[in-house]
Amino acid sequence: MSKVVLENYVGGRWVAAGGKDRLPVANPATGEVLSHVPLSNAADVDGAVKAAANAFESWRRVPPVQRARYLFRFRELVEQNKQELAEICTRDHGKTIAESLNDLGRGIENLEHACGIPALMMGENLEDVASGIDCESVHQPLGVFAAITPFNFPPMVPLWFLPYAIATGNTVVLKVSEQVPLSWQRMAELLAQTGLPEGVFNMVHGGKEVVQSLCTHPDVQGVSFVGSTEVAQIVYELASKHGKRVQALGGAKNHILILPDAKMQPSVENAAASVYGCAGQRCLAGSVLVAVGEAYDDVKKGMLACARSMVLGDGAKPETTMGPVISPAAKERIERAIAKGVAEGAELLLDGRGKAPAGYEGGSWVGPTLFDKVRPEMSLAREEIFGPVLSLMHAKDFDEAVSWVNASKYGNAASIFTTSGELARDFRYRVSPAMLGVNIGVAAPMAFFPFGGSKASFFGDVKAHGRDSIRFFTDRKVVISRWF
């Protein structure tokens, strides 16, 4: 953590990157440069992949129950150092301490689930599939897997993949976002303290060249990716073209429906937390709020009050309820989306531009933003913004609201607030997104259920988390046997 220029972690050692280009890592709240991250090159990737490949044969022979014990130890170390890790995450990313602790908590859930690998990885068998012939299926590891993760949940998202890949007997090369490398710089140190054999876990910092190299390296068997839809599709096409398994989780435009029969105050408050939590920088954030029928006036009034109550500031301060966005580039992109919404004729009820807190003028600030009178054809209703910007739409009835959800090219998540079991079931039955909330604004599955969207929000066949992870990180081999 004290290094001015971060190093890669390869074969159980910290090593300087061969790539000479560097990027500053800045605190988004202040603009203060915390360190520099190297832009590693293809040779750096090759070294990490070779270290992982060399470790694979011995690691796959370690019994699953023993592999799980490394994860048990890692889980305890993360838990013991959770406050320190949360503070690193907040400095690196900008989210509040409470959000950073939740980030870690969700990651720990995946560690806990992966510790059950002796049961999760069990196969099946049947005697006498024919006279004197038995059949069994077993899960076997494949080799080296790559994980390419985004900026918005620095500690958590790598833990969607690493624990399962390692527990099933594979080895890993991780490429975290170059915007937020510090959480995993520390977590790699903790993972090393478990005594995990050299080469089982490797980490290479960088940008586009690292991603391309991981997607095309002949010794990489599969790629797990989380990021924008544009890049997810590129990763999926490039890696699958080179014969690799791919799970690529992309962008979102999540709708929240509030019906007239909903418990209005908790529904609006829950929806507001979905929209403005983590400054809207999460794939499960609400982006379009559809007030159905007579719910419109109450939803509009309540949401405006919730948005105005948000306290913008440094995430390290206890009074802060919303931190900055990740970078000046993100700020400019979100402000362009706000300006475009105004130009298209939407009514701007609350403008988050120019809201830097006193003393933090060097940070990347966009305050809570709320648009009304948004129509389906507007960019506000169609394009991912990935910031604290909410578009309020008024549907005449439930059917119209459902049609707006299904018209989106994205299919990550959607939520409904209602007291009607009939309409909640109809919503689940008819809408296209793959992760749904009923009276829950952030439809985040627990670690033992699959995580991933549909349509332009997901590229691949097998999603993250749960038993899907076992399917992704193993080959299911079938053995038919007879003994004379």
C-alpha cells in the first residue's frame, strides 16, 4: 500500500510491470493522487498466465476440502480487516463507509458459499444403467481462468469469481479496474497470508492491452467479465472466438414500478435508495421510476423529498449519504446526459450539476438528479447513465408499465412495489429482466443464487454466483463403466 507505483502479483511475489505507462489513482472526493497504477503489457500477462498454468496440475490434486480451508482462512482475514479495507475502498472509489462495508459483506458471502465446495462439486452416479454397467458424472477443473472486474464494487466483484474458481481446483489471473486498484492490492496481501500455493492466484494491473491479452492467451480456459455492455460484447466475442468459456455481465437500464396500492412511503424510500445509493454507479441501480396511474403524485412528491434529503460529501464522513462519482470523465459524461435530457424536453425537477461540497471542489461531484415527464423515446428512458440520475415516467396502467420494461434493450433487473400478489406474479411472469424485486429496489441475489441479466445485459450461457459458478469453472465428465 505504501508503493508509489503499484506492482503485479505473480507466482506468489510482487513484481514490477514491464509496461512503462502509468495512470494516477485519485480519491474521487478530493482529487488527491493516492498512487500510480501500471499499464501492464502482453508480456506481463503471459508471465502471470504461465505462473497460473504451472501451478494448476498440483493445485487440482489438492482435495476440495483442503482447498476450502484456504478460503476459510481468507474469509477470516477479510473479516478481521474489514474496517481497514472499507476505508481503502472509500478513498479509492468514493462511496460511503457504510456502502464499502456492504461491498465487503456481499463479497464475504461468496467466500462463505465457496467454502462448501466439497458438497457443491459432488457429481452423480447410477448403478445398472444397463445390465452390469454403471454411469457416473464428475466435475473437473479446467486450468487457468481470467477475471476482469469493474470499478463500482472494488472488493466484491472479484469475489464473485475467485473463490469458486480456486475452490474447484483452477488457478486465476485477476485484472481489477485500473481506476480502483487499491482494495485488491491489500486483499492480495491477505490472501497470501493464508499460505495459498504460489501461482494459484495472480493479479495483473492494466487496461485494454491486458484485457485483450487475457481474452486471447492460449492457456486461458475461460473469462469472467463485468462492465459496460459495449465492452462485455467485445470481451465475449473476442474470448469465445479464441475458444474460451465466457460470462460477460454488461450494462443496465433498470425500471422500478410503483403501483397505487403500494405502501407508499417505504416504497418510495426503498426506490430512492436504489437510485442514489453508491451515486447510482451499480448495475442494479434503479434508473427509470414508473409511477402507475394514481400513484404518480405521491411518487413524485416523495421521490423529490428523498432526493433533496441526500447529504453529498466525502464518503469517509459519517454524515455523508452519497459520495462522488468515480472520475472527472464520469462527471462530464453524466452531465452531458442531463443536458441531453433537458434538450429533449424532460422536466428537470432537481439538478445535480455544480454541487461540489465546500472544501471538496477538486472532486468529481454530481448531486441527486430527478427528471419528470420522461417519455419512452427519450435518451433518459433508453440509455444507461450510470450515475445519480432518475427518470420519472407516468404509466396509465400496469400493462403500459410492463411494456416499457420489455421495450428496453437491457434486461438486468426490474422491481415492482405493490400489495397485490396477483400483479406481482404477473410482473414476474411477463417482464424480460432476469433479476426481479418485489417490494425490493435492489434485486441483488444472495451468493447461492445466480447473478446475471438477460438481453444486452449478459453475454454467455452460465451466470455468476451459486451453482452456476460450479458449472462455469468445471467440465462435467461422464464415465460409463463395466467390469468383466
